[in-house]
Amino acid sequence: MAKVETKQETKAATEPKAATELETKADTMVGEIWIDVDIKASAEKFHHMFAKRPHHVSNATPRHIGGVELHQGEWDKVGSIVLWNYIHEGKPKVAKDRIEAVDPEKNLIKFRVLEGDVLKEYKTFLITLQVTPKQGGSGSVARWHLEYERIDEKVAHPETLIPFLESMSKEIDEHLLS
């Protein structure tokens, strides 16, 4: 069962009333959204797929990921550049990401989007995947955490990515178990 939570930050609410309208608008554009996906695979195996073998993700979930290429660096090294070709809402899209953090002990990897379709609507976009073993049982929980800043108030929060991430996680889980 997936669990979704959202949080929209507004610094303006805690700042003095002297803040300008422009600052207030910019501050309300920042948000977070996350989903916890229950999976049967071990936390280490699921994390390994994204940290060490992202180029295999398209084999596990071809209807979501068309391909993954390493443009610079090494797969699980901070600063490396990775190009993702993905299908979102039936349309082919692309994202060029820089690996911001990798923590094998916590089964965590963090990607910052540098270029691509998502930056048509968001100034910044940070994706964190952390996989945690379930307490007292088998399987794990994959938490996808998105932090972003919209380019303007007409842009929706990226909630359409939640079903995408959930479905992709389930397909990868099945692949890892087969």
C-alpha cells in the first residue's frame, strides 16, 4: 500500500509583514511531495538498482523508463551526470540529473535535475530515493521524496509523478524478485 504526503512551505507566513509581494510569491512556490511504496525486495537490492545499475532500470520497467545513460563520472558517485529517458502520462520525456548524494548504509540516493522536461515547469527539482527494511517483517519501503520550486503559481504541484513512481517501483520490485 502506498502512502502519499505533501508539504508546501511558505516562509512568508513566518517572516515580518514587510516582505515584498514578489518575495511572498516566490516563497510559496516551494514544495515537497513524497510517497512510501511497500516492496518485497530487500532495501539493499532496490537501492543497488538505482545506485549501481540504473542502466538496467529500463529492462525492469520498460513502460516507464526508455533508457538510462551515464554522461559523466561513475554510476554511484556524487557529481556524476545521468540522462534518463522516461514515459510520463504517455509522453516520452528526458531528465539530465546530477547525483547529489549516495549513502549505501541508508540505501539513499539523491538526484538534482539539471536539464529536461521537468524544468519547463520547475526552477529546481530534487529527487531522493531512500529504501528502508520493514520492521519485524520481510520486504522494504521505498520512499520517493520530491523537493521543487514551481516557476509560477499556474504550475501544478508534481502530484502526477506519484502514480508514476509507485507503478515503476512495483515493476522494479517484481523484476528483482524474478
